[in-house]
Amino acid sequence: MKQLVILAGGKGTRLKERTGDHPKGMIPVCGKPVLEHQIELAQRYKFDDIQLLVGYGADEIVWYFGSGERWGIPLTYQFDRDLLGTTHSLLHAFNRLAPTFFVLYGDEMVDVDLDLMGFFHKYHHADVTMLVHPSDHPEDSDLVEVDSSDNIQRFYRRSWDNAYGNVYDDQVPLSIAPLYVMQKLQLDYWRFAIPITKSPNIARDLFPLMLANKRRLMAYRSDEYIKDIGTPERYDSVCAEWEHRHDHQSHSA
């Protein structure tokens, strides 16, 4: 089974001035919701299962996408009405997870070769593989230090002040893009170890805990396209870039 888990529970509060009360995944880019672009990416790479972890605006998402029949991929919904954080959303879906699965955040525009990333994960026998790339906004990015074999060595939580350990890119900070490949087996312990009263984030909370417990976390270095639409400025930029990419692809066809 090729499975994609999409974390689509966000409110999109910072984008309200552009998009109103839509959940982040339903914000349009070039005439389609971000989630639809992601589902089309999964379709391109022949995924046969998508788990949508929804919270805010879940009814709008379910109404639009339904069972996934239009894209030929079954869609299943996991509801997180209490918005307990990305880690708990993922752990609540534990029983529906495939042995190996991809995770993507629902506010990302993505054009990444998922097959190559999956091969990297399998080749390195990783517990988690995360896409990393040089960051152009390190002040609000989750950063990592990696060694010469692409093993994650350390996490830096949204601060480049002390993150001087990156061994590549002449000290350009490497940020974690919210696209991961994960092993279900490595999540079993964390279902019971993380207090339900907290709202932990996967990259900032769960991954450092896994690293501290000697799990094999790998950095998949890529300059492929993956950008979030989390602020009005980034949203406008992504819309313009995606329109340009679409025009270029149309002329090249």
C-alpha cells in the first residue's frame, strides 16, 4: 500500500484577510484548493490510500472531496475536533496507518518526486525521513543539523542564532519541510508516552523525542518545490509561482 497522510486541521488564521473563514487546505491556488493539488500529486505517484486528518472546517473538506472517487484514490477522514496538535492527530490515526507512510501538511504546495524520497527512506532503513532544504526564512522555520551521511544530529526550534552545525551550504540554515516518510512501528510507544493535555507538534516535539531515543532520523536533501501558504505574503508568492510553472508546463507540452 502507498499511503499519504495529510494533516489538514489548520484554521489559516493569518490568511483570513485573503480567504475568509476557509480551512487552510481549502484555500485556492490557481483555481483549486491546496488539498486538491496534493491529492493530484498522490494520484501522479500512484498512491492508493489517503488519510485526511481534519479539524477546523472539516465539513467543508468532506463536502468537497467526498470519498475520493473523482481522483481514483480512497479518502478516509480522521476528525480532531479539539485541535490537540499535529502529533496527537497522527497518533489518533495509528490503527489506520500503513507500515510505511508519507505525511504532508495541508497548507503546502508541493512538486516533489515521492518515489525517489521513498526509495531514499527504504535504502537507509530510516525510522523517519524528512525533506530538508536551505531556508529563506530561518527566523520562523524548524531547523536541523545533519552529518555527512545525512543523519539528523540536532534540531533547532525556529532560531538560527545557535544553529551553526550544518555541514553543507556554507552554513546556510537547513529547514525541515513538512513532508516526511515514517514507520508506523516507531510510533507505537509514543501513543501512550505523550500527555493528552499538551498539543505537541511533530517536527518540534515528536522528532526530537525520537532522536533522543536513538531512532534513525534521516535528512532527504532536495531543492524540489515545496512551499507553505501560511502568510499573505507567502500565499501571494506561491500563487504567482504556481501560475508561472503551469504556464511553462503548458507551453512545454
